[in-house]
Amino acid sequence: MKLVIGIVRPEKTNDVLEALYRAEVRGISMSRVQGHGGELDRVETYRGTTVQVGLSEKMRFEVAVSDDFVQPTIDALCDGGRTGQVGDGKVFVVPLERAVRIRTGETDQGAVTPVGAS
Amino acid sequence: MEALTTLAKVDTGDTAWMLAATALVLLMTPALGLFYAGLVRSKNTLNTFMMSIAAIAVATVTWALIGYSFAFSEGNDIIGGFDYAFLKDVNFEPLPGQTIPHLVFFAFQATFCIITTALVSGAVVERMRFPAFLVFAALWSVLVYGVLAHWGFGPGWLFNGGTLDFAGGIAVEMASGFSALAAALVVGARKDYGRQALLPHNTVYVLLGAGLLWFGWFGFNGGSGFGTGTNSQLAFTNTLLCPAACLLMWFLLDALRGRRVTAVGAATAIIVGCVGITPAGGFVSPGYALLLGALVALPCYGLIAYRTRTRVDETLDVLAAHGIAGFTGILFIGFFAQVDWGGADGLFYGNAEQLWDQVKAAVAAPAYAFGATYLLLRVLGALMPLRGPERDEAQGMDVIHHGEEAYASGEGAILVSESTPAKTPVPVADPG
């Protein structure tokens, strides 16, 4: 059981969602984050105030999956998020100690398996 | 003393109203910027708004230099001459048949050229390069607006031929609408068009922009009698009636189609209603203005519903809201105008010839606007790129063309000053 975290370009969000859907990965969370990686800083000017902005808008996907789904999830994040230019983002996979589905109290494997899938 | 006798023709009341009306119409352009900005995605907010602001800058100057002369000096049937170029002879003396100073008339007409130029931007937002838009706006305001204003307002063939157009169904509404279609075809669709849902990012802006446009439109239509006479009073009141009827009809259509009355639909209906009454304002009775409001909603609603299912990314539906609404208003005059209400009698009052005069305008103006804009952008596109690479479009026009964001938080931004100059960015890899 792993937590797969994918940080991607906001404009690739739809492509990533579509790739995840095709891989039959269904339980996901998504949030807007700002981050700094290899991209160039951009310089902005607001009436004489010039600033250098090193943070770029990104989308952060969090997907908790059973072991069989780890590789398909990573593949979906990479395929959906890739443009080939600096700033496409990262995927992190971290071990997951426990998972609980609040509604039923199911734990672990049962909790990360979507309702309806066996 | 000789000057005084000629100046005596100026009516102070008329002039006072026209000064106010000019300011009202100018307000419509930032209002349009707000309306358009709310309809696009947040990363393009400033660029979209700036296209309207840029139209004020560019079209005012081109209008003063040559556009006004092409539109309103004698010339021939198709285009004016150079009599008023560089504002020659535009002074305090009224034009024949008018009671306001020529200078005020020029300023009032300038605001029409500005808003019309800004309207076309709705077809190309979120992708056209800002420098290319500036050049396009300069040429379009002279070669398309200037010519059509000559036809419709000035001593051109439609105006002289008896076509009735009170406040710009020809030069403003059909010109911008059909030019927008041509611009959308030449510039091409946004890269995400048809692949992603591209939603308005702030519907409150859209409603506020539409409300301010309606407010300004009282100057636009109410000022197009160039005074405070009965036709101005009629147009002013019709500008209240027609959009209200259009709103109600739009509510009904929304409710029938989707079971809900939408806010973006309401904002659109305000525009469509104002556009519909623009050509007819001073020629049809208040009752017919209500009828026109309800009627004009139908083709525009239909076209908006249809357009989104095509590959034509005429992004903010300028063709439907302006082109088709203006077209409807122009033809409506041919049926329902009355001598008793300041116009000529239309078909329903026994004068079929008026309908023919209106049909001529409804065919010729769209054809010229579409053709000239298509050609203009094709030539311009051969000289300079009209749009940037796809990754610019992905990042958004605001950062790419203006170096600003509409909703900058400032968090994580490092102040750059002379003592702490910008660090040379060191990319991990060349972003190529």
C-alpha cells in the first residue's frame, strides 16, 4: 500500500485525470500548490515595484493505492503530465502505514479499494 | 463678432448632454474589458482587459489622425476624403444641421470607434499576441470601422440611400460581429478549445461589466440624436425597454433548455438587448422596442448554443451578441419603423421600400466587415506572428505579455531594487 504524490503543471490537470481514469485509478485528492524546481524565475513589475517570482503554480495529486496499482498510477501521472520541458513536475511514492474508510471502518486494502471494484 | 453669429447655432442644452453622453460611451470600453475579463480563465484576465484599454489608446489616435476624416468627410460613396485629416477644420462651429460644436461631435464619434475596436478582441482573447493586436486594432479602426461608419453614419451610400441606422447597427454591431468571425477563423482556435472545459473565471465581473455597459449605452443610443430632441428621448427610453424584454425572454429560453436561469446568460441578454435597439432606437415606438427585445433574443440564443458545438473558437460570441443582434435590429426597422416615431414607415406601415433599404445594409455591411478583416489579418499574419507558441498559451497571456498576474499573492516574491538586482536565473536545464 503506497501513497503516490504527483506534482504536475496546472494545464496538464485534465490530461492526468484522464490518464488516471483510463488506468482505473479512482480515489484521488487534488490541491493547488506553489513550488520551485528547475524552472526559470519570472520577473514581474507592478507600477515601479519589480519582483522576482521563483514559485510556480502546480497541481498536487495524492493517490493512495494497493501495491498492484502503484505502477499504473505512476505511469498515468507521467504520461498525462509530460510536456518534455523543464517544470513538468515530480512523482513521489511513500509507504502508507494505515488507511481507514470513515464510513465503514474498513482498513488498509479494503479502504483504498474503490467501492464497486473488488 | 462674426464668430459669435455662427456660434449662436450651438444649443447649450444639446451640447451639455452630448458632453455627458460622450463620457458615458467611453465608460463602455472599460466595462467591456471587465465583461470580457470575467469570461476568460484567470491566467488571461489582464490581457483580455488590456485589449479593451489598448483599443482606447490606439483607436483614439487613429480616429483623430485619419479615421474620422474617412468616416465623416465628403469623399465618395464608399469612403470619405482627407478634409478632416489631422482634425483640420474640427472646431467650435457646428456641422450643418447640428446644434453641437463639431469638436464635441468628433469626440462622441471617437468613443464609438473605440468600443467597436475593443469588441472585436472578444474573438481572439487567450491566444492572440498583444503586439499583433495593437497593430491590428490600428489598421482595423481605420480600414474597417472608418469605411463602415462612412456608409452608415457619414455621407456614404447607405446613409444617403435612405437606410435607417440610429446608433450603429452597421458600423458598430454588424462590423464588430462579422469581423470577429473572420478574426477567429484566421487566428484559429485556442489550443485547449474542444478538449477541455474553458469556463468563465469570475461571473460577478461579467454581470458588473454588462450592467456598466447598459449604463453607458444610454449615452450611446441617447446621444445618437446629437442633442436632446424627441428622437434622443425615444432612443434613451427604448434602451431601457428593449434589454429588459430581452432579459425576460432569455430567462425563459434558459429555463426551457436547462431548467435554470443562468447569470452569464443574463449578462449576455443585456448586451443582446442593447445591441438590438441600437439601430432602431430612435425610429420605433416603445411598444415595438419591447417586441424587438423579445425577438432579438431568439437568433442570438440559438447561435450561441450552436457555435459552441463547432470548431470555430469565436471565443466570446461577438458574432451572436453583436453581429446577429445588430442584423436583427437593422431588419426590424424595415418592418416596424414609423414616421410618427421619428423614422420612415416600414413594411407594416405600407412602405416596402424601407425594408429593401435595410436589407441592403444587412447584406453589404457583414460582407465588407468579414472580407476586409479576413484579408487584413491574413496580410498581418504574413508580416508578424499573430500568436505565440503553445507553451505561452499554457502559461497564460498575463505573465507572457504583461509580466503581471491578476491575482498575484506576492508570497514568495523577492523584491528587486538597484541595491539588490535580480539574480541571473540559473536553470537546472535549458527549458528550450
